[in-house]
Amino acid sequence: MSQSPRPPPLSTTQPEAPVPFPSESLSPVKYQVPLPPPDPFPSLIRSNGSNDSKGKGPGMAEIKVKKGPKRMTTGDLLTLSISMAGAQIAWTVELGYGTPYLLALGVPDSLTSLVWLAGPLSGLIAQPLIGAISDASHSKYRRRSWVIASTVVLVLAGLTLAYSTSISSFFIRLSGDKTPYELTHPKVKRAAIPMAITAFYFLDFALNGIQASLRNLLLDVTAQEQLSVANAWHGRMINAGNIIGSAFGFWNLGNLPLLRLLGGDQFRKLCIVALVILVSTVLITVTCHEEPPKEVDLSGGPRSGGYRAVINNITNAIRHLPRPIRRVCYVQVFSWMAWFPFLFYSTAYVGQVMAKEIDRDPDVDDATRAGEFAMFLYGIVAVLAGSLIPWLAGRDRRLLAHDAADDEDEDAEFVRIREMVRSWKSEAAREGRPLKLPTMPFMLRNIWTAALVLFAIIMFSTFFITTVFWATVAVALLGVCWAITVWVPFAILMEYLKEVDTHNTKRLIGATGITSGPSRPPPHQRAISTPAIRPGTSQDADERSALLRRHSLKGLHEGSPDDDLSKSKPLAGGTVLGIHNLAIVFPQLLVSIIASVIFKLANPNDPENPTVYYGKDGVGWVMRFGGICAIVAALISRMVPPTKTEKEMRKRLAEMLESNERGSP
């Protein structure tokens, strides 16, 4: 019986010789080397490969794609963030002793309020501009140059402020008046007033420049999975600077022989000490850290074109902010509407509670000391909370991305996790102990929501506080909320920015067909070959269930607001951080108007019996208004999506739990 010829086998055991691409032997048209496409990344370093060992043909190029920032040690995080402590010490000295110094010069009360407008004005102008200009720069000093320049301006402004009376006396003598006026003479003070006010404005602009540039530097040099830790270190340094600056105020610096040589009053010595600390900390940061080279311009704007182009970049960035980043800014608007009444009037609140407790107007110095003591405890609690809460919310490194995650598809990651769980189970069995898998830490937005709710509860508790003791306890507890406020929003925002940067870098490279390494098949695709596993086996079923589970986890986030991050246009980190600062500064102007209305309604105006604290509850009502704003901020914070790192950690933990329940295949 004749048999029909069998078709050729689908696969053979002998591997076929690789066919060159394009194949000249199989093509009816003579092959010609195509012209190279236009270079989409002219700023990148490329190596032209002509007949190299890797087989690159003429005209082909290779992009040297730089890896992300390396993981930093504790020492690196300390040197990166220590400048924030120096800047905060300078700010504490200005905030705590600036107004008394201006009043001592003879500045009217009405003018002091105009002087303090320097804070919000500098935040509105300096931070967005510095962020946008440094984003457009490709210099390796694009962030540190602004840190150094702002420090120089701050030192000059601080010295001018500290020696304003001496400088004014010098100019009086230079003008021809040879009368030997004392530094406390009214003529010397009047001449020093415009100089001191100008110095205050330069000081505020320089402080905002330092803080903005340090945040931008942190974003550039920190790996995505360490942004939360790095921002926690920034928060610790801010709180430490508050305590150190306040402690210097309690210490009579004139007793120190070296500082006694400076002459002048306590304020002059405080300025000099703060400036020395600031310069020392800035030198540590700028010498220990360097911005990575900027190889791809993701700012979406021109590298030149003057300040008009910079302003256009800022306005375009505001209009095209992705929804997750926009929601963070919305939360910050209401959060800082809650915080500013407390930051401005906390000392006065303790004085009003003292007046209520003793049923008369207290001594102003006693009330001020009580308020300063409460704020001192508040600073200590903030430092402790800023160290403890990030530690409790620390991310288990077993849930973070693998070192080779950039070269690993989802299937390979699943296999690696399964093998890792298997090795953990074997090790636990050998040691006779139960397997302990990683646990998911608190998510950043949940910590933020909890802090806002706690803030609102404390603000509403002012209805029932009638003693200085409980007022001090309430103020001190707010240190917990403050530690979270200076940490979590910046950590969330910077992780979003890293995610946008990663997506757009891959999009730009993928759009040109250029890869940074050997090509791989897309995940979940298999090459056609002889099957190694029979259909229906348990391993095949496990793989199918794992794939279905992974797709179901992925589906939880599809169509969510955070998809805007992957679809958004390129964003410049410094510009976005400056826009975020607008959401912090703008409420200060709004709250000042609302507070003036509340004070007019709540505080009786009795010209016959004027009092400082007694019979007044305006500060309490302003703080309760802040509690309402905190509730609104807490509600909006629930719409802030998890970061990419948190979502990936949750997915890896689910796979670990599933692998453990299923057992070793």
C-alpha cells in the first residue's frame, strides 16, 4: 500500500544557520544600504559602527543610554539633605527675630506686614523661574550653580541686615556729616530702614532659590525607589533646622568670646552663626553630589530664547499637568490654607488661651515665652516623627525592582519571584522556622490623609481647650502632621515626575526604532518550537493562572487617572516643582485676607479697654477655619493615585503570596 509523502517537519533538531538581514540571496532586487534616518537625539553620544565585531553595518549607530541614578547610602542621603538644615536655620532666624529687629529700627507695624510679603512673592516668582531656567540648561552644574548663587546672595543680604546700622552710619559720615552718631541714634536707624527692608527681600528670594534648587538636585540624583527616603531626609533636616535655630535664640551668644568680637546685638550674632552654618552645609552638598548628564531634552521647550520662552514653558506646563500631579497641587492648596493660620498665629493662640485661663490679660513676655516653648516642643516632635514614621513606612527591598529590572520582562520577573519564594521556603525549612514573606508598607497617600485628618481633629479641639497645658499639647502634636507635610507630598510628586520621565524616554527611543540593548520578544510571546511541556500538565496550568492573575491585577489600574502619566507630554522636573510651590504660596495670600475678616468679626474692638489677648478668640476661629480646609484636603487626597513603585510592590507581593499558597511546582 503506497503512502503519501509526509509534509516537512515543523521543527528540526539541527539549528538553521542565521540568515543575514536583509538577505541579499533571497531578494530579487539588489540590496542597497539605506540612508541613515535623521538623528532624533543630536545631543546623545553615539558610536558609528562600520563593520565592527557586532555586525553593525555602515551608517548604523548605537545610543549609549545611561542608567538611572544609583542607590544612595545613608551617608549620601545625609550629605544631600544637610543643606536644607542650613537653609532652615537661616529662615528660622529671619522668621523669629526679623520683626523685632525691624520694630527696633523704627519700622511701623503697617510696613512690617509689607516686608513679610517678600515670602509669598519670592515663592511665586523665584522657584518657578529657577526651576524652568535650570531645566533648560544642559550644564552639569545646572542645579548646583543656582544653589551656590543663591547662597552668595543670601550671605550678602544677611551681612547687610546684620550690619545695617553700621553701614548706614558709614554712609552718613561719607555724606559729609562728621557727627559721631551712636548706632542707636534715630538718624542712623532711619537711614538703615530702607537698607534692611531691601536686604529682607533679597534674603527671601535667595532662600527660595536655595530650597528650590536643592529639591531639583534631589530629583536629579535620586533613584525612583529612594525618592520617599530622600524626601524624608529633607523633612528631618528642615525640622532639625527649626530646633537648632530656636535653640540659638534661647542662648546668649554674646557670652562666647569669639562671637563677642563681632559686636552688635544678639540678632547680629545669630545672623553670622546662621550664615556660617549655611555656607558649610552647602559646600558639603555641592562637593559630594553631581547632576547626571542631561542626554535627552524632555522639557519640551527650546534650549534658548530668553525669559519669554521660559515664561511660555511655565504656562504650558501649568496647562498640561497630568491629572495625578494636578490633584497633588489641589491637595496642597487646601492643606496650606490649613497650615498658614497655625504657622502665623500659634504663639498668639497660646497667649489667648493663657488669658482665658487666668481671666485677665497676661504679661506679653510671659505669653510669648509660653508660645515659644510650645513651638519648641512642636519642633522636637516633628524631628522624632520625621525619623520614626518613614522608618515604619519603609519599603522592603524584596518588593522593590530587581537590579536588572530594565532588562526583564513580566514573565521573567514572575519566574524570578517564584524561584525566590521557593528558595525562601527551602531556607526556612532547613532552619525550622515558618516562612515570613514581605509586608506591604503604608502607602504614601494614606499617610498623607491620616496627617490631614489628625490636623483637623486638633484644630477642632480648640473649642474645648481652656488651659495652657492642653494648648501646648495640641501644638506639640501638630509636629507629627508637619513631619508628614514636608515629606509625603514631595515624595509622591517626584515619583510621578520620574515615572513621566521614564515613559517619555522609552517613547522617544521606541518611536525611532532604536534600542539600548539586544532585542527581545515582547512579554507573553513564545517562539515556535517543539513544546517542552505537554498540554494539561500542572506547570502549564500554574503558568496560565499566573498570567490571568497578572492581567487581572494590571486591569485594576487601566483607565485610572494615573494613566495620564504615561500619556502626558514630557515634563521638566524643576518647572513642575516650581508650579507645585505656587500651590503652597498662593493660599498664604488668600488666608491673609480671610483671616483679617475673621479677626474683625471675632475680636471685639473696645478702645476704652484695649487688651492684647484677653476677651479675644479670633486666632481660635482662624485655626478652626484651617481645620475645615484640612478636611477638604483629606477628601481630595483620596483621589491621588498610588505611585508606580507602590503599584509594582503590590503586584510583586500578590505574586509572592500566590506562589507561596500554590507551593513549589
